[in-house]
Amino acid sequence: MTLHDLQNEFCAFLRSDRAVPLASVAPAAQRGLGVYHFAHRATLGAALRDVFERTHAWLGDARFEQAADRHVALHPPSSWTLADYGAGFDETLSALYPDHPEVAELAWLDWTLRAAFNGPDSPELDLAGLTEVDWDRARLVINPTLASRPIVTNVALIWQALDDGEADPPPADRLPSEAVLTVWRQGLMPRFQTIEFVELDALALAMRGESFGAICAMLAKSSAGSEPAASRAGAMLQRWISDAVLVALA
């Protein structure tokens, strides 16, 4: 057996559900394998519990531990830091709970809020210079921590109730129509908000380097006339500025 084969066998052993003896390990060393097996899985499970605190509260200990064990078995660490472990946990939960989409959405929100907190800093917008901006040609620089996901449940209400420590969070309900959940960091505080798809389209245009005039033109096509589009564009821009979704003008 080559060293590479031995390493692969040992890694598979760590990810297995049970600590079974390895034929390639001397009998005298078999006893210590269980220690490695437990420590590996316990460390990764603790990392998941730390990041996915609200998801854990929603599922309860038994179901969360089952999901964590499943994720550990399928997804070995691939980074130098445990801060990166947990990416894709929402997909693991989606496969385990296909009839309860709020579970995966909660996990995505937990993970993305943590990622936003650890994300890159952004400049403060110069509010004094906004009065002289040619808005038709202005290009908007969007907060680099901004992330989004389509949602179908009241996950935002559930997460907030769990974060507030409510004993009886609201039950999971389907939204009347699919919406978009956005996450970003304002200063040192991660934030989230539910928006419509048309606003997501506007943000996508901005992140592709299109002008604010192009964003207004897109909104005009999805609105009944130019006045509703102008009103919607102005309201979006005002909120992006106050919430630090917009961080600079190019």
C-alpha cells in the first residue's frame, strides 16, 4: 500500500459513521483510531453548531446532529480554517428535508450572515457629493458582501424570532409568491431583507457596471409608464444609500 492509499483510507475512515478497524493499521494502534474518529467528527460538528445556531434551534438537537453527521460524511474540510466549513450545509438540509424548504433557507441565512460579517470592508459613501451626480450616467458600486437567494417561505420571520429567543417562533408558511432574500453588512452589522425580483434585477445591472439610467430604463419596461419607474428607482436608490447597499459611485 502506498502512502497516498493509506491517507485516502484514513480520510474515508474519519468520515465514516462508525469507527471500524483498518486492516492497514497495526493492531496495537487500533485503539487510538477511535480517538481520531471522534475528535474529527466532534470538531466539525461543533463548527456547524456555532455557525448554524438558529437552524439548530429550529431543528432541535437530534435532527441537527443527524444532519451534521450527514454533512461531515459527504463534505470533508477543504480549507485551512474551520471558518469556511459549513458551505453547502443548506444543500445537505435541502436533500434531507425536501418538504420543509424553510430548513435549507434558514441554514443559508445563518451561513450568509456569518460570511457577510467576515467579508471585505467597503468605503463610506460621500453623501455630500451626491447633489452634483449625473444620475443618468452614474454607475453604482454595490456592497461587496451582498448575497441573495430566492425564498418560498417566511424564513425571515422565523430567523428573527429565533434570534430574539422567542419560545414559540411562527410556524413555517409558504409566501404568496416567490421572493428574494438579500444579505449584506452595514458597518460591522450583518443585515438581511426580503426584496422583489425586479429589485434583484436592478442590483444585477449595477453589479455588471450598467448606469443608473439603464436601471431606470429596465424598471420602465416592467412598470406602467415612466412615472412609476422613476418613483420606484428613486425609492430603491434612497434605501440602498441609507442601508449601505450602495457604497460608492464610479
